[in-house]
Amino acid sequence: MDGAGGTAPSMRDFVGYADRPPSIRWPGGAGLAVNFVLNYEEGAEYSLDDGDGRSETALIEIAQPRVPVGERDLASESMYEYGSRVGFWRLHRMFRERDLPLTVFAAALALERNPQVAAAVRESGWDVVCHGRRWIEHYLIDEAAERRDIAEAFESVARTTGRPPEGWYCRYSRSPRTRRLLVEHGGFRYDSDAYNDEIPYWTEVSGQPHLVVPYSLVTNDAKFLQGGWVTGRDYGEFLIESFDTLLADSREAPRMMSVGLHPRVVGHPGRASGLTLFLDHVARSQGAWVARRGEIAAHWRAAVPPVRTAERAAS
């Protein structure tokens, strides 16, 4: 409470669309948009080779790495290499055989270090979202470094994939500056650094409308390594339950489902089997639009144009 006994102001939006979401449909009259996201980070993680002073400890198969900090963890490196050497190609085959679109959240350096993967992404027609120059936390670096990282990541992804990325996504969380720096850069049409909604929404940044296409850590395969699932079947059934609930909800209002994938996680066979269960379920279902993230952003931009602060205040 403030000194006058009222509610203290906040920069956060706790309301969103509330009980009045936009009454639009996705292409083809679909109520639910499904977006599969392949997080490609292998080769861009923390590494002694890259001068970080430590090896990566996140999203590997053991909870407590055993190699002392400051020494090269060859096991961690090897687990990451599985993603680029094997896992990516298993997922690539699964989606190409089904002719399903995919979005790649790409750490730029990871694509630079694996030309074969970069070529596969380039030839697939999948869209690419910048996931940083490297897979690092943007909230731990200063503004100048973050501005430089955004610019270098954009140029790198455009070079390796042959087309400029439209979207941006940080590792876990953006910094308080990230969105402003994306608008300042001018090359990005949206970001996905939010987990607070099931459909896109507009924000105002530096006096300009900026689109946010939310992501999800709930339907993300990272939970395999955080105690969320053990078997592929558990994972597949959870995705199916989430999909069915969202599909039912979407009869009244549009909904979106983001399915986050990592080659070094769900690329393993027992876990990939659960993804197969879900892909087959989606194929049998009606009323869902499986789309690239850029397509979702473009449709929203056309169907729900931004309303500036002054216009909202007058309405």
C-alpha cells in the first residue's frame, strides 16, 4: 500500500485480456495455433574453450555435475554434442517426414559451428528466432554488451540461414533493457520473452507498438531434466492433455500452444517416442493450425492491430 492507503503502482500487467480476449480465428477457422520450437544451443553454451572459466551445467543429464568448477567437463560437452550430432537429425527427420512446420530458437554461434545443421534449417523453410549470439543470460550482462550481442546475433543468423530473423528469445529471461534494445535495433518484429499468456499481445516500448508472442516452460521438454517426466509416454500424454484442453477452450476464444524441444533432451529415442504420440494425436485432430511462429505473429498483426496508450485511455 502507498502512504495514502491506496494500491501501490506497478509496471507489471496483472490483467491482460481478462474475460474479453480478441474474438478472432486463426487461418482456416482454427481456434488453436500450435507452434513447435526447436531450441538449438549446442556449441553456444558456457565453455572453457570460449573463455567462460567453466563448463555448462544446465540441461544436462545429471543434477549435480562432478567436475570442479574451472575445469573442463568433458561429460557435459559430450551431452551437448549429442544434440547436434544425433538429436537434431532425429527431430529433423520426424518433422520433415510429417511435413510439419517448425520454429528454431537458434543461438547464433551454434549454427556457425555446425554448417550441416545451418544448411538443413536453411533448406527446410522453418523460421528462425534469435536466441542470442551465445546461450548466455542477458540479465547478467551490461547494456553495451547486450546491445552488441543483439546486433551480432541478428547478423549471424541472417548470414547462416540466408534470411533475417523476425523474432527474439533470451535464455530464460530478458533483462529490463532487452525489449527496448530490440526496438532500438529495428530488425525484430516481435519477441517471445514472456510466459504470461496463451495468445500474443501488444506492448508499447519507447513510444512504439511492439508485439509479444508468449512462450511456455510448461509444455517444454526441459522438464525431463527437472523431475517433471520420466517416460516418453508421460510426456506425450501431458502434451495431449494440454492440447485437448486448449482446443476445447479455443471454441470460445483463440488459443496458442508452444511446444519447446531441445535436441539433446527430446532427441533421445525414449523421449522422442512421446513426441511421436503427440504428433500423431495432433494429426488426427480437427480445429488446430500448426504454424511457424512468424506466421502466428503475422496473422495477429493483421487481425489485431496495436492500440496506442492514448487511444486506450480515450476508449
